[in-house]
Amino acid sequence: MADATRPENERHTQTTPPPQFISLQTTNAQIILTVTRGAQPGVLYWGQPLSNTKPEEIAILSTRQAVHGGPMIDLPASFSNELGAGLSGPPGFIAHRNGQDWAAIFRVTTVIQENETKAMVICRDENTKLQCQYEFELNPKSHVLSVSTRIENMGADDIIIDWCAALCMPLDPSFSRLKSFTGRWAMEFQTETIETFTGSYLRENKAGRTSHDTFPGLIALTDHSNEDSGKVAGFHLGWSGNHRSRVDRHTDGRSFLQMGELFFPGEMRLCPGEAYQTPPFYAAYTDQGLSRLSQMFHTHVNAAILDKRTKDRARPVHYNTWEAIYFDHSEEKLKKLAKKAAAIGVERFVLDDGWFGARRNDKSGLGDWYAAAELYPNGLCDLADYVRSLGMEFGLWFEPEMVNPDSDLYRAHPDWVLAAPGVDHIPARNQLPLDLTRREVCDYLFERMHDLISTCAIAYIKWDMNRDIQHPVSQGHSAAHRQTHAVSKLMQRLRDAHPDLEIESCASGGGRADFGILRHTDRLWLSDSNDALDRQSIQLGGSSFFPLSVLGSHVGPEKCHITHRRLNMDMRAGTAIFGHMGLELNLFNESEADLATLGAAISLYKKHRQLIHGGNFIRIDTPDYLNIVGVIAEDRTEAMFACAKLSGHTSTLPQRIRFSGLDREKEYLTRIIWPMSDIAITTPSIIDIASLTGDGHVFSGEALSVHGIQLPLMHPGTCMIFHFHER
Ligand code: GLA
């Protein structure tokens, strides 16, 4: 209204500089940023590459206008939607100096475009005396965008940052659904899909680790997106500490996604000259559905996160002692187990909790990283040597960040733990978190681990972390951020000393699985549940972001210790094959027949692991009673699909399944390679007619992917693996 009443010549008197843009591009992705000097920066476009479009066109097409009842100008969105700029909806940056200096407006001062895929945009706010540096990078292989933001205090007084999203990422208006991750101990990576709405979707984690229940990942979908097709965008914060994710649909019609660190009160205080850098925020976009989105993240993990130590080696079959013996260690028993494990094809023997100090149960000894002489009279190195003499690597469990109050370490250094003054510790697994922000604590841990790794030539460590940190306070100050960094630093220190050492990230199962921890580790223990049926959904959820090569997956005992469900060896082994395979059961309790089946599964895994870990991963849209995932070689000459029947169905037969992703021009010899015996309940089934467990049958990729295959009738809790080879 006000504008319309102003004389025509007055309406245009405000001179705005001509907009300036930069574009980062790969063959499959593009991001265009508005970087006009002296103005706020913004994300103008992110999505598939626009080959015939100039940024100026998008800028004009995005023209918004002032509306009655609101500000007289439409307020532009920026990278941080900071408070001073006045945009409605939750800001991406909140900071203040004792209640003042919160009205920041970051304006571009410098733009450094390093190359086609990488740029830095530096902004300043002279008023609040802050400098803000945004780094954007598109990975040319994965097409995944990484963004990180650095805030520097240029003022004379301290500033407290309460919130700093790595970026306020505008969301395409066609995204109408959000897929998020939830779960609990022994049931991680479950998914929920909700319709978007006006207002805020908020997830916060203050567990002091990535958490079992709030994985920092979100996927945006349209009404029509599925595994196979449709527009989808995935987002992840590469951070193993506290975090917040939010999606806000403002009443002005715009939606933004933010991810960043969740700070405890006053935690992020910057003295003059100090800076804070957000963890990296990852974003991937495709119009080819959810499976393609996962492939992009998998490629990214391989191209930009994992060390070559992991990528260059076939993933060895593990034997983990935890569920076989728990705390009941003895040198003799372990040697027998090791021998039996080696005999069925195990390649790495990992000695879990219970080998050190007075750790005969979970109440004592944690922190005393000296092998228990009463259990290992000949020393731990003797067992390690024996394991190696059987042709296996030796791995060892540590939980470096924790201490039992009943331990020599705690008795000597009761002040070495994180604690909020005047507040009782929250009891959790009889242990307390050590304060890794203290140099002497890390030095002790490094010395102990380094000594054992060096003297016993340990090739692998399982790095556990078995409780939340509710009171991350060091010497009176909130320290969750510093603690998370200290863990990475300690890992890096060990890495530098032992470049070939592999590390598994475990936190009571999948409580610390994210791209941040994967920078220092080689395997994720996704869940303590070895129940193959539960594992189907856990691994499925994890596969949204993580490649199968890092997803530790173990064959457990027939009766799962956690769920008490009984599943046969075919199902347990068939499930573990589609991951980084391992065993976690007492081999002496298994029948000869089951050991033979297990041995066959290990051989199958070894034969196909290059395909399983190197192929393109795919999930198939199925009814709830099925779970079908596959891997297809890059040249599509070979593929494997695991098909699990999770529960019963109301139809007499299960439905026909399409193996999408196979090459329609090729012919494939189709066989069922797992289990070894016919799985069909009634005969003759398609298995007999097409000789699927025998010589196989040749089908065209077109028939298999367009028409699909009628599945045989199988019992719930069973699985089979199809193999396709070009003819
Ligand atoms: C955690 C891990 C398990 C095992 C135990 C040992 O629960 O997730 O795999 O290592 O600790 O105490």
C-alpha cells in the first residue's frame, strides 16, 4: 500500500548494485549463489545442472514482492537468515554479547572461486563485528554438496554463539514429505515419513554422541518420489556430537532446512579473534529416486570421507567374541574359538570387552587398559600371535572415553570425569565419561592404546562408547563441542602413529554412525541386535547414507540374545552377507550342519564381496512383508539381490518383484545362490521350473526389470539371494 501511494520517481530511487553470481557445477549437480558485494548472499538455485540458463534469469524468475501487512520490501533469504535481516521464521544464526549485538546482517565482502566446484564467500557485519566465511564444494564424483561455515569474532568483547546452522538451505516447494530417522538401542535407523506443514519440524540430540534415536539425516520427497524415481534431496550433518536439524515452512511460503551443532548454555563463547567452524553439512539432490540418492552418498563416502586404507582392501570376515563369551574370558577358550573361527574362513578375530584390569563384568575395571594377567598368563600378545598363526588379524576392543568408578584410573584421578558441579551423575552402565578436553587424560589414553597396539601388533580396534553424556561440563564450562573434537583428535593421533590401523566405530551399537566419525574410522557397528529380521530394517535405514562396505553385520546365535527370536542359519547368514560380514556367536554351540552352512555363507561372501562393496546399491519398493536390496556392477554385467520375507501376507502368494537397475539390453543367467537348499514351501515353484538353484535360466534384463519375477512362497523370516550374470 505504502509503495503504491509513493510518486513513481521515488519508488526507484533506492539504487541496488547489479547482482553478482557464482555457479558451482558438476555433470549432475549445480548450485548458484548470489554474491553481490555489499549485499547478503543467498542460495539462488540448487539441483540438476541448468545448461541453457543464466543466473540472471533465475534471479528474475524468483522475484518476490512486498505484501500488505508486512515489511515494505520482500526480505531476501540469506545463507544464515540471521536475525538482523528480519526474515520471518527461525534464524540460522543466533549470537550475542551479553544480550547485545545480536542483530547481525552478513554482507558479502570477498568471493573466492577456486575452481568449477569450490568457492568461499566471506561476509562481514561491521555492526556486530563478526566475519563469516562460507565454504561450498560440490564433489565431482558424488555430486554431493558440502558446506561449512566459520564465524570469527572481530570485536573487542567475547561473543556467545547459541546457534549456527552450516547453511539455511532453501527447499524446493515441490517437496511435500520428509523422511527422518528414529530408533533406540538395538533398533537403530528406523524411518518415519511425514507430510510437511507450515511451522517447524525439529529434531535435537544432546546425547554427546550421534545418538541411537536422532540420526542427523533427513530426506525430502515429493508426493511421487519412490526408490526408483522422482525428485529427492538428502541432507546430513557430519558430526558425532550434539546436533539439531530443523525444517521450517514459513508463512511467506518459503521452506528452509538447517543442520548444526546443538550447544549447551554458553558453550560456544568466542574471545576476540577466536573462530567457530560448523561441522560439514552434506546435501545431495537427484530426480531419480531414493536409491540413486543413496548411491550418491555412498560414492561420497568412498570419494571424500573414507581413507584409502579401507577402500583398497577387501573387507575381511570378522569374528567378534562379545556374544560368544561376554566377560567369561580365558586364554584356552579363546584359542579354541579362534581355531574354530579360522577353520570356517574367518579373517579377523576381534577380542571384545573383558580382557583388561578388573573388568570381569560391567561394574569395574573400565579405564585400566592393561591386559588382565589372571586371564592371560602368557600376555595378550601371546593370544594375538596365536590368532595370527592361524592366518587371521587380531583386533581389540577399547572404550577409551569412559571409566568405571570402581577402577584404578578413577581412584587415582576422580577429577578426570565430566561433571556438572553440584549435580549428581546420571547412572548409566556403571560408568562415567572421561574429560577428554584435558590433555593429561588424552595422553594417558594414547599411551595405553599406543603401547598395546605396538607391542601386540594390533591391526584393528573396536572403539566403543557406551553411555550418553548428559552433563558435558569440564571445569565448570559446557564442553560437548570440545569433547567431540577431542575424540577425533585422539583417533587422529593413533592414526598418525599407526597408519594401517583400522578402527570400528561403536556406541552401544549404532549410537555413533555419521560421516564425521567415518573420517577416522573404517567400519560402523550399526546395532547390537544380531536378530536378522530386525537387522533387515536397521541395515535398510543405514543404507540411506552408508555404503555396505562399512556396515558391520554379524551372524548371531540361533536364539537372538536381545530379542529371543529364533531364526535359522540361512536367514542369519544371508542377512550378514549384505554388509561387512562377521560372526558373533559361540561356534561351539552350533551344530555341524549349521557350521557347514555358515562356512558356505562365508565363502559366498568372499566370492562376491567385490560386487557387494563395489557395485551400485539399490533398494526395491516392496510391500511391508518384503525387503529387497541389491547391488549392480557399474557395467551392469552382474548383480545380486537379497530378498527377505519379513512377515506373512494376506494374498496366497507373495507379489511379483521387478529387479530395477538391470540393463534392459542384456540377457542374464539368473540363479538363486542362497540358501543352498530350495526355499519354496510348495513345489513345483518357479525355482524348479526355471532351475534357479541349479543351472539357472537366462532372462532378458527387460523381462526382469519391467515385468519382474513371481516370488515363490517362502516362510516369514527367510531370505534368498538372486544372482544375475550377463550371458
Ligand atoms: C557395547 C557394544 C557391544 C559390546 C559391548 C561390550 O554394548 O555395542 O558390541 O562391545 O559394548 O561391553
